[in-house]
Amino acid sequence: MKRKRITAQKLKIGIAAAFMIFGFSSLSAQQQVSLQEAIKQALQNKAEAKKAALQVKKAEYKIDEARAGALPQISANISNTFNPILQTSVLPGEIIGMPGQLVPVTFGTKWQSVNSVSLYQNIFDQRVFTGLKAAKSTREFYLLNSELTNEQIIENVATAYYQVFVQEENLKTVEASYANTERVRNVIKSLVDNGLAKSIDLDRTNVQLTNIGSNKQQLVNAVEVSKNALKFYMGIPISTPIELEEKTIEPNTALLNTAANLETRSELKVLNKQKELLQYNKKATEALLYPTVGLQANYGWQGLGNKFPYFTGSAQGTNWSDYASIGLAIKIPIFSGGSTRAQIQQAEIDIQDLDQDINNTRESLDLDYKNAISNMENAIINIESTKDNVGLAERVQKNTQSNYQYGLATLTEVLDAENALTQAKQNYANALLDYKQAEIKLIKAKGQLNTLQNP
């Protein structure tokens, strides 16, 4: 009997020791991905970034198009006409000494060839000058829009990255709890097999193990789904295996100490540049009220004859001659029925409409900034609270294990303490995620998302 008590005591110590072994299941060696590397790949691979870069390139060609309006416009014209039936007209007979009669006369030749070169040079056209300025602003607009697109990509990648990080931390915690509970189950099974424990204790442990296993499987799936989302935002194939770089999350309270300048936000920069483009559009419409002045010049060769002119000369009856003209074209708008004035008023309304969007966006960004500050402060408090709770849960678990060794605590209390510790660690991991999400929002509110690319 004494030997059985000793054996039972040793097995209880074995149960306690099993809970004290804290092991994590290791992930297979895969591609280590840091946040900076994930952002770099996203900016290189994502269609949104590529399309934004194409728009910037397109803006360069818009500048070339606008500049072309200020350069000489030269064109060539080649026209060859064959007249199988020449038109007949009549002349008074007095011309050829046949008074009182009408004499039919055929005018023209069978072939007529006209070859000319024309040149037109704008001397003054307010629309051309305004269009050139607008084209340069268009390029700046697309550059700013590209920056805004990149910031949105960075935010998506960072949010998805830390979502994976926290899910993996939760999985590690549950895997450790599962391994510990499994070892305890094996110890209790030995107790039951030796008649030193009740089968109800083994049943309780199996129920606990099944519940943890179910939670573990859910987290395995959550990690996989989170990684797939991250790979999507990175613009890499979903089948690519990745593993996050090992690192810890530490709150950065310095972010709370610096103020934000909302005017540096890309959202406002894009809208302000859009307003500038609308102002140029209004000026271009106003330019319709200004006169235009242009220089035009023509030079050509004309061949007339009854045979194809290009292969004949004067000996074959084809007459070749050249001509030239130079002129100054001035167009002065006088009355357009009020359509130009109406277009100008429409352009002005477009500007006023955009002003409302700018004011609304500014207020929205200010609200986001203040909310980000509040969420960040609360997240830091929550991290400290959950971190302290983890420490408390660890002490409770150790004390419960110690008490169990001396028969002062039941197996149920041991399992409950293990559950409480697992839950506390998961709460801490979720608090870290809430913090990182709040931190990203605050960095965005300050217009500093690009700093996430820095190590």
C-alpha cells in the first residue's frame, strides 16, 4: 500500500512536470520574409503599382502632345486627277470674230497633278500655352496618385503581415498547450492503468485535449488564410511557401509625441493637384475668348497635260509650274451665342464642387488622426494589462501544479489553470495585433507610411 502511494505521488509529480515543459512546434524551413521585403515585393508586383507607374509614363506623352501645339505643323499633299470627259463651256463669238454666235470651248486638261507642302505656326494661342502648363500638372498629379496607390499597398501589406504574425503566435501557444495536455493525458492513462486514478480524470483530460485540438486546427486554417491574403497583397503566387521573420513587437510611444501635418497627406495633395488641373481647364475655356494668330505658308508644284504628268514634260505637252503663298491668320471671336460663358461657369462649378471634397477630406483625415491617437493609447494600455495578466496566469499555473503535487489541488484545477494561461497568452497576442493596427493607422494619419519600408 505504501508503495502504491509513493508511485501515485511520483505520477502526480510527472503530471506537474509535463505542464512545466513548454515547447513550441517548429515550422519547416521556408523563405524568411520581413515586413520590408514584403512591401518591396508588393510595390514591384502588384497590378495597382504597375498601373500607377504607367499613368506617370502616359503623362510624359501628354506633355509631348501639348508641346507639339506650339511647334510648326507641316504637312504634304499629293493629288492626281484624271478627267476622262472635259467640261465644255460657251464663249461669245465676238471674242474670236464671230459676232452674234456662241462658241463651245473645252477647258482643262485630261491630267492634273498638284503637289504641295503646307506649314502652320502658332504665334499666339492662349489655349496652347495653358495646355502645356496643364500637361505638366497632369504629370505631377499622376506622380502623387502613384504615391497614394503605393501607400495603400503598404498599408494593406503591413496589416496582413501582422495578422499572420499574431495568428502564428496564437498557434504556437495552442500547440504548446496541446503538447502539455497530451503528456498529462499519457501520465493519467498510466495512473488509470495501474489503478491509481479514476477513469473520469482521463475522460476530462481527453475532452480537454479534443477541445484544444479543435482550436488548434482552426488556428492552422486561420494562419493559412492569413498567409494567402499576405501573398495576394505581395503580388506573389499563392502557392509560394513563406515564413515571417522572427521578431518581437514593442510599442513605440514616441509616435504619440509628434503632431501631424494633414497637408502632407497624399489624399489632400492629390485633390489639391486635381483642383489645379480644373483651374487650368477653366483658363483653357476662357482662352476661347482670346484671338488667335498664326503664320501659314504653302509651296507647291502643279502639272497639267493630257498624259500622266510624272513621266512627261513640256515636249509631251505637260506644263509644270510652281506656286507659293505666305499669310497671317488672325481669328477674333465676336459672338458664340453665350456658349463659352456657359462653359466657363460650368468649369467654375467643378472647382467649387471639388473644394467641398477637399474640405470634407480634410475633416475626415483630422478625425482619423484623432481616432488613431486614441486607439494607439488604448492599445498600449491593453498590452500592459494583458502582459501583466500573462504573468499572473503563469504564477497561478505554477502554484496550482505545486499544490497538485501535494494533493492540495484537483486535476480540474490544473487543467483550468492551463486553459487560463493559454487564454491569457492569446489575449496578449491579440492585443499586440490591435496595437500594430492602431500604429499603422497612426503612421498613415501622419502621412508616414513610406517609413515602413525602412528596416
